Amino acid sequence: MRLADIKTHVIAGPLGAGKTTLIRQLFAQRPAHERWAILVNEFGQVGLDAALMTPDDEGLSIAEVPGGCLCCVQGVPLQVALTRLLRRARPQRLFIEPSGLGHPASLYRQLQASPWAGVLSLQPLIWVVDTRQVLQGQPLPEAQQQALEQAGLVVLNKSAGLDRTLLPAELGDTPLYWTEGGRIPLAELPLASAEPSAGGELPEPVATASRQALLLPGRPLRFSHIQEGHQAVGWRWHSSHSFDGPALLALLGDLPGLLRLKAVLQLADGWQAYNGLAGEARWEPTLWRRDNRLELILEERPDLEALEKALRETIRDI
């Protein structure tokens, strides 16, 4: 299959910066005549980012690569997932969201090489950050510092009420966009000036065998993954279960070293999504119905058996 000049935006940034929220805000601005696609890479193995983005829009196609950095392992996860997505969606615009614990600069370089050269029209990298962390002088991981140095636009998210005169020098002369809630007009995304290409031939998709475990009521599937000094642990529960949302957040709010909480769960008032720290975000309605999913990113490994037992006690129908 031959495709050419798919306008491609890499949306990078540290963990919790608001990348997924920003992309969801952009979804609402999709021109009716355009097909869009997004490839999401997440640190954990449950597969939650696509569930958090579930749109009611036939013009959007979403694929995900869970379980670590998609630019690693010689780029094989990237090639497989992106080839399948492009063949299925044939989009006019593509968004790629690397994990906040991944290596965005390395991914950006890979997208400029074969087999993507000509197929993708790579736009300047967009780097999203929680402005509070920048103003507090919190050090960046090396991979994020490299992404910042390569960025064509820095989106200073969660910036309401903050002093705009206190920015650190390391942001340099990169264009800045101050915002709250990940809101940015589509027209503000930086664009590259490039001549139309002859396009390129997509590689044949690699056949991979994936065995889906059977999910039964009362018997969750548990996932655990360690990378870059962080621990991801997650569960999938049968869709028939309903959780006590306040009790769940109270439990996880006391969990030591919790960096991130993502969930799509059936609660008393219907299916809801959560993305943030316990108590710092809010539940939002979601179209997801396939199963209950919960994922935690932590600084250290918890007692998984004890945590799972405590989580079970927040299920209203067990």
C-alpha cells in the first residue's frame, strides 16, 4: 500500500503533563472531511490510554502499544502498530503520543527514516509540560530534556494563575503556548515547510499471535511491568462489576509512591474514566464498556496481593 505526506504530530512530555487531555481537545476540532488517527504508547500493560480516548467519531482511529517505550526493541513495536494503523485508517493527519517515561527524541528520529520517509510528513515536535513543575525547578529526566531541546512548541499546561515571568532559562527561545486543561487551537500547532513527496510503500504487516486470556467475574487479570526505575501495575475486571469510586480513590490516595492513576470503571452512576493522581483529577463519563481497567504507576513495587485484596473490597457487588 502506498501513502504519502500524512501530516504527523508527535505529542511528547513528562508523565502527567496532560498529553492525552490535549489530544482529546484536538479531536473536537477535527474537520469533518479529514480522517485522523492516533498511536498511543503507554508505560503499563493493561491498555488504558485508548480506552480513555474512546471517541464517538467514525473519523478517528486509535491504536495503542502498551508495555514500555515503542521506540525500543529496534523499533519493532512501532513498525507493527503504525503499519497496521495506517493501512486500516488511511488518515490525513496522525498523532503519536509516546509514553511519559519513553524516549521521544529517539522516536522522532526513527520516524524520519525508512520506511516512514515520504509516507509521513513529520511536523515539529510538541512538548507538553505541567507548568507548576517547570516553575518549581523540578529536574527533567534525560529523555525529556532531549525532547525539550528538539521541540518546535512547548505547551505550558495547567498554567492558570501562575506567574509567567518566572520561566527558567532552559526553555530557551522555543515558542511557548500557555494553557489550561490541554486546550490549544489546531491552528496553533507548528507546521513544517516541505515540498510534496512521491510517497512511500508501507511494509507488509508482521503477523503476530496474541492469545487473549479469558476474563471471568471475580477473577481479575493482573499485569506488572518495570522500566526506567518505575513500576506499573494494573488489573482488568469483568464488565459486570461495579466499583465504589470514592472508596477506591481513598484507598489509592494513601498508597506510597503513587505517581499516576488511570482507570475506566463502572461506578454507581455509570461508566467513568479517571486520569491523574488520586484526588487531583475527576471522574468523567466514557463510552468504554468492554471491561473494568485500572492502572497505577509507582516509584516502588507495592504488596500486590494485599493491594488486590483491598481493591476487591471497593467492588460493590462482590
